[in-house]
Amino acid sequence: MDEKLRVGVIGAGMFAMYAHVPALKMTGRAKIIAVCRRNSEKLAMAKAAAGAEQAYTDWREMIDTAELDAVLICTPHRLHCEQTIASLEHGLHVLVEKPMALTAEEGWAMVDAARQADRVLMPAYVGRMMPAARALKQTLDAGRIGQVRQIALTLASHYSWTTTTRVLPEGIQAAGRRFSGLPDAFFDDWQVGEDYWRGDLAQNGGGCFADNGAHMVDMALWLGGAPATDVVAFMDAVAPEIERFVSVQARLSNGVMVTIQTADVNKGIQDSTYATIVGDDGVLTGGPGKVTLDAAAGREEIDHGGPTVLPSIPFVNALLDGTPPPIPAEAGAHAAAFSEAVYRSAAGKRIVSL
């Protein structure tokens, strides 16, 4: 492998260009060789901003012809499985956006493909790399609340723009412009035509829970330390409708009980994530700007400083240093199985066993 990791981007859209590409450059250890997206005009903008050598409108042509070590996949969720497996079979390492897959079958097929190809497959679950989440995990791993019994996670975010205005919230647009170095024209009509997919059940895999809720699923399994065995869910709509409010109860294979709530709140309300983790010896809580430990010795504020580390950075470092990736492919498959069970449970009004 060359001194710098040669990376291709499949799905050079807004998130890839304002988050992953700058992070890859920040490492100083990766080079963007090629970018791919269907819109040729915006592809040219992405190529220039990324400093890529080549640009493609067909991802298959890119992995066939470009000299790459790895690919970043940031496409509609329904495409992740096909594109990941094809890339692995071409001998490429893969960093794939969340959710890694839409079903357990897809997820485990991707894991098997990575094993057969002897390549790294890493799902990009950024939630576990945020400072508050790292503080929660480190406190649990240190045994400070003893045996974990219950985990409750809540995510409240404005998501209905995907099915109503279909216009990306201005705050996200502003961040995209600021960090990507792309002109305004790159963002001007992203929500229509071929670039719009988040309000499409088939492409997104669902509504708020399939998309933003994927972070909560990964977080619950990561903090809980095991995959789920039983899931029951209630939501305000089932297919073919797009749900906005979801409540989930689950039991993990190690006995930990999990509650997840996702909510699509009104425009203007700040996105917020809350966590409560109950153990035999204490209670951990996390919310906007705070992580707190309550135990017999009293209440303690847990340090949760430091930046959010985008998954692109440890992905590059793991490949070049020969170390395991911080998020294993199996985590993505377990998360896919959990989310699939949520939709099956809500539709069938029953407990689903995995």
C-alpha cells in the first residue's frame, strides 16, 4: 500500500463533502483519488473541492478503473449493501455511512464479504465518537456503576423537512458551505430530482428511526455490550407511511434492558440526545453539555471534553497502522437486525425475537 491511503468517494454529496472529505484530508495520510455521483455538474464541483484526480458518474466504473485502496460510501441506504460487497470483491477496504444495511440479511452478507476478501469494513456510526458518548462508555468500562441493568436513549430532532418542505435546514446548509469549500450552487437544488431520497421509504428504509435513529441503535448496543435478542416497538405509522415517533423496548443477550425513543420535533427546536444508564452501583446520565454520575458517594460531573472524531480518521489510521477499526462490521449487522426488528414489530404488533 502507498504511503497515503488512496480513497474513492461513492456518493460525493453534501455530507461526504462537508464532513468526510475534510476529515480525510485532515489526517495527512489519505489522498482522494476519485469521486463519484450522478449529477455531472455537481460532480465537477466535488472533484475540484476534493482535489481528486478523477471523477465518475458510474460507481462501478470507478471501482473497476481507478487505482484505489479504499472507498467511502455515502449513498442512499438501500444501495449500501450492493456497493459495499462489490467494492470488497474488488479488493477495496470500505467505510460505509450509517445505517450500514437495511436488513440483517444484507448486514451479514456484507460482513461475510469482508471476511472472504480479507478487507476492512467499517460502518461510520459517528455517535459513539462524540465526547459525551466516549465519557459514558469509559465510565461504564471502568465499572463505576457496577453491573449495567437498563439503558434509555432519547433522540429529538427536526426530521419532517424530508417529507414536507424537502429543504435542508439552514443550519445544516450553512455548515455544508462552511466546511466543504463548495460554491452555493452545489447546494441550490439538492432536494429535488435524483439527489432527493430521504423522504422515500424504499431508499431510506423508513423515516426518522431508520435514519437518525440508527445512531441510537448503535449507541444502545455499544453501551449495552451485546446484541439484542427481543424487540418490541410502537410507532405512529407503519409502511407505506413515514413514521415520526417511535418507542422501542429491547432485551440484549447479556440481560441488559434497553429503551429507545426517537421523535421528529418541530422546526426551530434544538436537536437533543439524552441517555440514562442504570447499574447496581449508580446511575449515569448524559444530555446536552453534561454527563453526570450518581452513586453512593454522591454526584459527580464526568469530564467529557475533546472533539468529535469523525469515523474517517480512525478508519485511515487503522488501515495504515494495521490496527483493528474502532467500529467492527459486525456492529453494523447487529444494528441492522435491530432496526429491521423494530419495523417488523410495529407492523405486526408483536415482540420480535432475533
